[in-house]
Amino acid sequence: MAESSSQPPRANQGEDDAALHVDLTQDTTDPSPFSIRPLVLAALFDPKNMKALAELGGTDAVLASLATDPRRGLSEHSLDASKPEGGRTPEVASLADRKRVYGENVLPTRPSKNLLQLMWIALKDRTLILLSFAAVISLALGIYAAKGQKPKTYQCGTGTCTEPAVDWVEGLAIIFAILIVVLVGSLNDWQKERQFRVLNEKKDDRKLKVIRNGSEQQINIKDVVVGDIAVLEPGEIVPVDGLFIQGHNVECDESSATGETHAIKKAPFQACVDKHSDKVDSFLISGAKVLEGSGTYVVVAVGTRSSYGRLMMALQGDAEVTPLQAKLNKLADLIAKLGASAGLFLFTILMIKFFVQLKTHSERSATDKANNFVDILIIAVTLIVVAVPEGLPLAVTIALAFATRRMTSQNLLVRVLRSCEIMANASVICTDKTGTLTQNLMTVVAGSIGVHGKFVYDLENNKARTNAGDVKADSPDDVEKASGSMPTITVSAAQDTPSPSDFSIDQTAIGQITSPAAICVNSTAFEEVDATTGEIDFIGSKTEAALLRFAKGLGWKDYREVREAAEIVHMVPFSSERKAMGVVIRLSNGRYRFYVKGASEILTGFCNTHVVVNHPSEQNSQSSDQDRVELRQLDEDARDNIARTIVFYASQTLRTIALCYKDFDSWPMAGLDPEQGGDPYPELAKDLSLIAVTGIEDPLRPGVTGAVTSCAKAGVKIKMCTGDNVLTAKSIATQCGIYTPGGLIMEGPTFRKLTEDQMDEILPRLQVLARSSPNDKKILVERLKALGEIVAVTGDGTNDGPALKTANVGFSMGIAGTEIAKEASDIILMDDNFVSIVIAIMWGRCVNDAVRKFLQFQVGINISAVITTIVSAIASDNEASVLSAVQLLWVNIIMDTFAALALATDPATPDLLDRRPDRSSAPLFSIPMSKQIFGQSVFSTALVLILHFAGGPIFGYGSAVDAAERRHQEEIHKTLVFNAFVFAQIFNSINCRRLDNGLNVFRGILLNKYFIAITLLEIGLQILLVFVGGAAVQVTPLPGREWAVSIVIGLFAMVIGALMRLVPDRWFEWLWVKLHIMRDPNELPSPTWNPALDMVHEKLTVFQQIRGNRLRRASKRAKLLEKNDIQPTSLLAMVPTVIATSVGAGWAPRPSLSPSSDFDPSNSSATLSDDKSQKSPKSDGHKRSNSFLSA
């Protein structure tokens, strides 16, 4: 299990611990007819507790308590209903009894929300609530205007025409827009939830082999009960908690469940008691993977009482509001206040004007006065509706839906939509090593055939992998990346110079220089279809699988054929003492051969000869398995050569395995009889012949190095958390570019002992956390978040769940990840590849940019529409706006909806990674955005007002003598104003595709076919509206001159956009600072102080108030203590300290919390032993006085 941290409890740590750990006081279950309570069994695994198991009497006593036969398993008989309840015994207990007492192996699923529930959740958005109020008021007034007022008439070409009653359309259109937003968002959520539910059901549909009634049978894991005898097989994921009974060579990988990085051997209880080793136990933990061996175990905890179940139940939690959501909520509140203020202002002005006209136009009837009042109210409400950004929720929803669909096609399954936008500003990624940065596939990447033949996988690109003198690395950086700057290990002076006989070859050129039997026969791994990936791979020891994969890749004879052809007479199993395994086979000529593989530094010491191999160009033929190969004495030079090779591979953190053999005439060897209990290995291991030394590692995934470089360019820091040792972690981190000059490497046990202040001091430079447990990763995430970082975390194990849940965004592995990790995560990497995280950052920034593009477009329209509405309504004799309600509807609803669709569908491009992430406190509107909003709103407002007030004289409107013709000219005039305004917004949408000061607004436009199609659709609909809208929209068909004027004036929006981009940002920055719209970026931050001192100060203040008798009533004192979370005992505990410091040091309260004048911030009290952390040797000159940074 993960080591406990010495850190003080954190805010959410208590809740996690309560959920994760077993509390025996809560076990109120009636265990009858059994004698042992369920939580007592569950507590054996929390953590693994051999002492508690011994107190129960060991595994045999547990079997007896559960009435389970270790050989025959359970009997599926039913309890006789006529038998008195008090006569029940474990022997006659039914499966139903076991389920009642110990539970079923199912977890309570979160009730899935139906579409209506999801729609209701979506409707709780603040912007949608504001829109709903506006829609109801607008619709009510519109219906009243249509039903309660006389239809308005006007002079037209045919005489007197009646205006259609369309005031209610605006409210209805807003409701329609709300429904679109709610439906799109809720359907997207419903689809994702349904997709993940299907995925979970498929994962849960697994079979387990158990023994019941004395025979093996396959049952669904949901039907397993406590007391079942389950069978262990290689490759199986243990679905329950159990105690090992018996088996052969069983090893489990518990890294996903407990954080243990090494394989744990399983043995019966008594054997574990005798051995007292932390690498051997009797506990089978749910979520662990069986690496090799076979055996049986008794199930003792299932469902929510198993380790897996407790973790799953601990992962329930509410989602935090994202930075973008928080900013949009604030913007919605601000717009609501400004819109209401503008509406109230307009209503007040028009009402003053209305009261004045009551005296000057006293001849008007009461009905006319009422209608006039309703018109004023409608125009004020319309102004509020205009101010509300109707398309904003739709833009966010469409951007997220578009991004998640594209991300799914790029191996990213988004479970929580909000995670997309959070990834835009991710500043730190805490990533695993195995399976994420690396392929989780141990592979032979280099080696030596005999002594002189050095082979390398992909020699052309990995020249630093060979120590032969005939190939040189292209640059020192290649050596640095290969070795990871490992410490030099001296073997002998002769090793400084490569042997002239050494040569390098590509791994593919090996052919069959070495014998396939040395690898294929001396192995217990086998090839099988992986149940997780569906691909054929080797199951068993990772080292053996790597060697078999190596043989298969070279095109050697199939391992099955080699094994079938070999006559095995004796096997030497692997043991940690000898660090080797071997097999004796009979050759076709009647002699015997011993193949052995194991630790290279040990086996090469047993060798006195080595195979001789010439360069492939000098070889005339290949030797077969049974042929004798040329051998040569392993002299001093040869020993130095092979020792140098082993050290060279070790410096690159390659796992070195030696392959050796020995021929002899008879079996058993003289004086040895294995059947009589003698161990023949010591004699077999004498005078071996060295075949090869192989270097094995888990190689980096393709593209990882480039992805890390992209993250650095994007301002995202990578921190690698791994359970491997420092040397391996350092090598991989160096190869992929995570470990850089000035960086720091630290081990988990050292890290978790630091105080929070010490952690905060080293975190900016900490790049690798080696030998770390999942709890260390969780602590790291908590401290990074406390420093204001937006943290993304990868995890695949059961114990990674809390860290994934704590992070801002959790990434789980789709292939190697456990169900707990997937449940705790926000995004699933379906290919387990780190490169996909970079794609998620790219799409997250694309989503945020889409929202900002829309805001840049929307706010400019709204400002100009509000100003023009107020000015024209006040200036009008009949309180009419320059743009009618229906025209505003078209501009404010339809245009905004189309803009949301167009601007939210720009695809993600690598250019998005060329900038640093925004701080969580960064304003929603950047300086370039504010310049565009200012310029476009001024242009649009000036355009409408100039055309409205001066357009008549400019274009000759109103000069006709005929009243009907003059009326027609006024209609053309109004239509021109409306048409020019719409075209200005259409061209401005093109201008809003860029958020920076770049002038090329057409860059990448051909990649977004949606934008092109929607823009053409907007133009087409506007033309159609002008020609056929008529009285309903208060437009009339325009002549050619007016169309040309509208388009030319609209094109000026792009000219204004270019001019505003040329205006220096600092001018607007100065203006906004002077107007207190933004904070001065050059202003020094206010001094911060230790929060702990703030807490002490508050408690002292409370103590001072109580001590000074300022609070007369006990109830007030109680409320004050409760408000400040102070317990009376802790308050009393401060009395001696306060008195002592007051009397002894002349203590007096200080007026401020600023540090004293002699405080030196360069000094740190933090200490850390030098051997527990490492700093990159290529330090960039950062000098610190404390031992953290100078280690």
C-alpha cells in the first residue's frame, strides 16, 4: 500500500479517508448464520494486515467460518424454508444468505438522468434564466399589443395599409432560441452518458472461473459471493478481494490497486508467516492483475466492501465551476444590470417626454394615451432583450459539441463536457510514465552477440545505443538523451577504449546468429489474444515476453514449433536468489544442453567461453540449433569488453539479460539426482558459454518527444510521476524532454515528508517525482492547485482515482485503465497516448477561442443596437426606434445564432499551441478584443445614426411632392439603414475570426466549410428578406444603388477591423487603466502573507474580544467561536502562550500583518538530504541558498 503522508490533513482529505477506509463501528449487519462480520473481512485489506488475519486464525479459520471447502468450493443448495431460523448453520447457508450478509458483487450505479432532467439542469444556466425572463415579458407585451390595441395603419401605394401585429414574434423567437440551446446541450450530455453507460456494461460483462460442487465453472462476476473458491489464471484482473489458498508461482501486479511498483508473489498464509517478506503475501486485491502462475483463493469481500468498491464509492463528487463558466456568469450578471439600467433609463426619459406631451397634446383620447404608454414599455423591454446575448449559450454549446465530436475521432472520449474548456488553460500536466509516455511493452532495443557483435534497434537513429568504435553518435545531445546523464561507473582502465574487434549492426541484420531455443524453450510466456485490446500479444513475465517478441520480430521459427521440437528433461524455475532460470533439453545427437538466462552481471561471471560471431558481411552460413558453434575463451580483454557493455547499457537504464548455454554428455550429471531433492543448478551453472547480452526497456511512444516540446511551447509544464526508481525515471524524462536544465528530481518518500511551504518552494522546478505512490500524486495536485495552477492528471490505476478526481481535469487510460480510474476521470485516452493530451489542450483552446470570437462579435452588435435604439427613440416624435422590433429580432436572434454556428466551428490548429495559457484570473476580453469591440460598435453606431438622420439629404429621400412617393422613399431609407447595418455585421463576422492583431482574417477560412456556408446563407436570407419581407419586417425592395451602398458600407467593417489592429495595444491599455476598467499590469502585486498567520491573528482577535469582556452575552460568544471555527479547548490552550509572550517579550498587537523589517526572503528554513533529490547538471545559473535547489 502507499506510504502514509506526514502532511497535515487537507480540506477534502478527511472526506476521502472516511470513504476509503473501513470503520468497524459501522458494521451493524447480522452475520448469522456465519460467525464473522463482513467489515472484519474487508478490514484485512485496509491496508493488507497479516496481523489481523493471524488474529482470526489464518486462512483456514476464515474458510471454516465461511463454511467453504477449499477443494470442492460452495454447494448451490437452498436452505429449507421449514427449518427454524435459529437452526441455521454456515454449512446449510444458501447463496441468498451469503448475499444478504456479505453483499453482492455489484456497485450501486448513479441513476442516469433522462432527457427531461438534463434539460432542466441546462435551464439553470444564469444566461438562460435571464433570457427566459426577457422572453416572458416580451411575449406578454407582444400579445397584449396584438390583442389589446388597434392595428396601426400607414399610407402605401394602394392607399391605407394595416401593419401586421408581430410584436409577439420576438418573445417567441427568444423562447425558440432557448429551446435550441437546451436541446443541443442536453442531447449531447445524454448521448455521452448513454455511450459511457454502454461501455461500462460491456466492461462489467466478464466471467470468472470458480469451483462449486467440486467442479470448475464459469460464472458472471456479478454472481460471485463471499466464500466462493475462485481460480487464478495469467492475465486475469482480480474482480474481488480474496485470500490465497494454494497455487504455483503466482505473481500479481498490484500497481493499479495499491501503488506497489514491483510484482507481489502470492503464497499460503503459513508460508507468508514463515518468510516475513514485504514482497510475498496472501492477499488478492480487487483490481490487481495476475502476471503468471495459477492457483485458487477464497473470496472474502465483494461489491462496495471490496477495495475496488470502496474506491468507486469515494469518487462521488460535485463538479466545480470552470473558469470560463465563472467569467460568463459574471458577464451575464453585468449585462443584465447594464441592460436593465439602459432600459430603465430609456423608459424614464420617454415617460418624462410622455408626461410633457400630455399637456401639449391634450386632445388625445385615453385609448391613445394608453397605447402610447404600452409602446414606451415595449421599446424599453425590447432594449433589455437586445442587450441580452441570446447566442452566447448556443455558441458555448455548439463549440463544445463540435469539439467533443472531433476529439472522439482523435482517440479522446470526453465524459465531462466542461473538461474541454478547462484544458484550454491547463498550466501543468502530471503524467504517468508507463503506458503513457512509454509503450508499456518491454522491448529488446540493444545487445551484444558474443562479445564483439553489438546490435541496436534502428541503428541509424539510435547510434548512441552502441559502444562499438565503428559508430559515433551524431551529437553529444544524442548521448545525453540516451544515457539520461547517468553517473559514471568505472570497471577498469581498459574499458576506456573500445575494442577494435567490436562492430555494430542493425537489429534486423542479426538473422539467426543466436539459437532460437535459447529464448523460446527457456520461457514460460505464451501468445494469446489480449482481452483488453483484442490484439495478439505475449502473456507472462514482461522480460520473457520481450525476448519472445524480439524473436518473432526477427522472423525466427515460431516459438511453439521450437518448444514442440525440444525434448525437455529438467526445468530450473526462476528464483530471486539465483536471479536466473533455465531448462535442460536432450539434443538429437543424444547429448544434453542447458539453456539459462538471467541477470547479466551474475551469469557472465559463470562463463569461461563465448560464442564467436563475425560481421554479417563475413558470414557464409548460419548454424542450426543443433550444430556446434565456434567458441572462444573468455580472456581478460573479453571480460572487460562485456563488463563495459553491461555498464554502458545500465547507464541507459536498460535491463540487461544474459543468455548462456552449456553442453554435456549425460543426464543427470554425475553425483546429481534432482528427483532425490538435490539442486542441480550450482553444477549446471559452472563453465557456461555466453551467447548474448540483451538490453531491454519500455521505449517511448512515437511522437511523445514532439508532444512534450509542443507543451513547452504552449507554456504547459510537464511533471512525471512514476513508481520507478530515480535512474529509470531520469532516463525516460531526459529522453522525452521533460527533465531539462535546472530541473529537479525527487523521490516520493522524501516529497511527502515536506511541509506545505517547502513543497511550494520546490514545485516550480520539480520535474520528476520518482518512487511515488498515488497518494503522493494527489498531494502534488493539491499543492499545485493551491498555487493557482490549472492541473491535468493522467492515471490508470485504481489508486489513482482520488488524484484524478482532485485535478481540474483527469485523464484515464482507455486500454490499461481500471474502471475506477475511468469513473474518476473527465476524459478517456482511448489509445493511452500522451500525444492525445496535447490534442485535448488544442481543442480546449479552440473552444475558448470560439466563445471569445462570438463575444467579440456579439458585444459590438449589442452596444451599437442599444445606443441607436436609445438615441433614435428619444429623438422620434412617436418614440419609434430606427430599427423596428422585427428587424432587431433578425439582427439580434437570427444573425447571432448564425454567428454562433459559424464562429464556433473553426477547427483546432497547431497554431493554438504557440501561446501560453491564460491565467484563471485573466479577463474575458483581451486588449485586441476590446479594440475590435470598441471600433466596431463606434462604426456601427455612427453608420446607423448618420444614415438615419442625414441619409435623406444625402440620397435625396423626402424630396418627392407626391405623398405616396415620399412615403415610399422613407421606406427605402429605412430599409437602407437596416440593410447596411446587417451587411456590416456579416463582414464583421469575418473580421472576428481573429482574436489577435494579425491582419489576415482569411487565414484558414477554407478549412471551415461551415463558416463559408453560413455566411453565404446569411447573405441569401438577407436578400430574400428585403425582397419579400414587406410590411411584416417593415422593408421594401431596394434599387441597385442602395444595394451597392449597403455592401460597400458593410465592407468598411473589415477596414475598421484592420485599422484597429494597427492601433498599439498600450494605448487602449492606458485608457482602460485610467477608466478603471482593467487593472494596471505593471502594478506590483500586493504583499501576501502566510495564511496560517492570518488564522492565528483571527483567533487572537476573538480571544481578545472574549478576554476583554466585549461580548456580554454567551450566545454572541458562541456564535463568534462557531463563525471562526474555534473550539473552546484550542482557545484555552492559547492562554499560557499569550501570557508568556506578553510578559516575557513585551508583546503588543501590531497594526498590520506585514513582515518585520529584518525579514530576509532569500533565506529558507527548508532542508532536504542531498541523496533524495537531483538537479540537472546543466544548471542555467539559478543559484539558491537552500539545499533543495543546490542538491
